[in-house]
Amino acid sequence: MSTAFDHTFDTLIDRTGTGSLKWDDMERIFGPVPQNAIPLWVADMDFHAPEAVQNAVKDVAAQGIYGYPAESSAPREAAATWLADRHGWAPGKESLVTVPGVVPGMALLIRELTAPGDGVAVQPPVYPPLFDCVRAAGRRVVENPLVETDGRWGMDLGGLEGIFRGGVRLLLLCSPHNPVGRVWTRDELSALADLCQRYGVMVVADEIHHDLVLPGHTHTVFASLPQCQPDRVVTCVSASKSFNLGGLPHAYVVATDGALRQRIAHAVVGRGLAHGDLFGMVAQEAAHRHGAPWLDALRMYIADNAAMLQDRLHSHLPWVRMATLEGTYLAWLDCRASGMDETTMMRRLVAAGVVPSGGRFFGTGGEGHLRVNLATPRTRLSAAIARMIVGLA
């Protein structure tokens, strides 16, 4: 379905030589790559940010002085209004604590809410920094792998209950889930909330992909569920994934319980994270105030890109199973039927000139899978798919 923004998303932008991790660091991370290789790995979009965001950043840049930003409630107010309008959750601006990013926020929360040596539940395959944050804090990763049924992934609540019985009291929830593309249903999250309440488990919800939900699916904020006790859940959000602002770090840790929020705010100050990024702050405020039409068009564009990938795979590589993409812009492909080990598969793909993420990067259950970034112009994605077909044939 076409939108007024399709011309923007269809524009081919040359990002080589711009200091882009996605484009300029491929060789450092993946080894030698063809000169015209197409990166489909890191979750970074090849689209210009909305015009309102660009203008807000330009206005600040034009000032020529980039000192510490004032403590303003306007960005938090814009974010809180966005949460209420887009997601039906109204925590209020006072519940938002500013942090430099979702990953730094989660790293801080793990340290603040657990003790050294404690176990932290993680549900792989999942976003790798979750493992890193737990281990770097001197805590133990306790895995509760997702289960796959007919190409659709779900949470193993029985396994999770066993972990809770063993004494684990913190769960890192990825919602929507990266990399399997699930948007957890309200029923699924309610069952999880019941289980966490029964065992007194704290939940830190990484909801950075909350806006990137495709048509036909609805994101439920975990903390909005009636079973969730305000002092047992913290939500991490940011506009950085929704509007491609990863280079302008800014995020919020949301806690509606006053005592918990105060504890988190003190930890932010104590770890030297209190001063926000000036450009990130203004960019996210502009996105939350003016970016909705752009975002809605993006979601349709990603859905069409996903459909194109699914159709091409069905026609040329029918043994590759693509998980139904419900949210994020990251397709999850099961390539185990290729008979190739993942190292061989990645080597062939890179040689063909396309660079996705290998599945083992995401932990247990990821081996033999690929994560493919769909947030790139359709003509470029089409060319990348053609290279994938050659590499996997």
C-alpha cells in the first residue's frame, strides 16, 4: 500500500564514508566484504529522519554553542503524551527518568535491582546486549529459551516458573521481541504477569520497538496490565528505534511507583548518567510531537518489504522459513534446512555481497538462523534478496 512518504523511503542514500557503523564497519566486524556489499545486519534504518526532527537538530546546531542542556520537562511531557496517545498508557511525565539509552538504562537497573551473583532470567534468542549487561554486572544469565511451534515463537512459562522457583527474581522482557519479531499478545503478557506476581519477580521490560508494530497487531505495555504491581516493573523506552536516532542517545526508564522511581533517579546520578544529550533530547521531542504520520507510513513500508522478502523466498528458496513478522523491522529466517553450518552460510552470503546478522549472535535457539534488516529502500532490498538467493542456493 503506497503512502505520501514512499518517495522518502524509496530514496537511495549513500551512507558510505559517513561514519556509519552499519556501512563503514562491516569489514571490521565481518572480515573482507565486496566493495558494493549491502548491509542488512544492525538495527539501523537507511531512511532520513522525519523533517521535523531534522529541523529541530539543525536549529540547535545553528546556535554554535553546545553546552549542558537545561533540565526541561518538555521532552518528558512529549514522551508521556506519546505513550498515552499511541499505547493507551498514561504514566505521567513525572514517572519518566532520563537515561542515555535503553541499554545503559537496563545495565543500571540490573545493578540496582540485584546483587552480585544473582541470577537474571533472559529469553533467547534475544538482543545480545541483554546478556552483556548481566555478565558485566557480575550477575548470572539464567536462560529460558523461547519455544518455536510451526514457525511461531512463544514464551515457555513452565520453564520460567522453574527458574523462579529456583530463586531468580529479575526477568528481562524483550517486547516486541528482537530478533523473532513477535508482538506478545495481551493474553501472553497477562499469563506472564500472573506468574511474576505469584513469585514476586521484578520485570525490566525493554520496549524500545514498541512503535514498530505492523498492521494487524497491537503492542501491550507490560506495566499497563492490572496484575503488574507498580513497584515490581520498570519499562525502558526510546524513540531511537522508531525514528532512527541511535546516534543521538536519549531514552527513558519509566517507573510509576514513587519510591522505586526515586531509587532509580538516585542511581542515575550516582553513576554519572544525569546529563542528557542535547541533540538527542530535542530530536526525540520533535519526533514525539510531529513524527506520527511518518511513523505510520514507515510501518506500512516495512510490511510491504516483509511481504516482498517472503514472496521471493517462497519462490526461490522454499526451504527457508521466515517467521511471521509482527513487529520490529527485522525478519527472522530459519535456514537450518540448508545443511550448512552458520559459519559457511555467512561466508557465502558475504561473498555474494549481502551481510545479515548470523543467528548464533542471539544465543540459544539462534544457530542456523539469519536476522535481516528490512528498513532500507525497496530497490536495495530487492538487490540484497537476489544476492541472498545466490549465496544460499
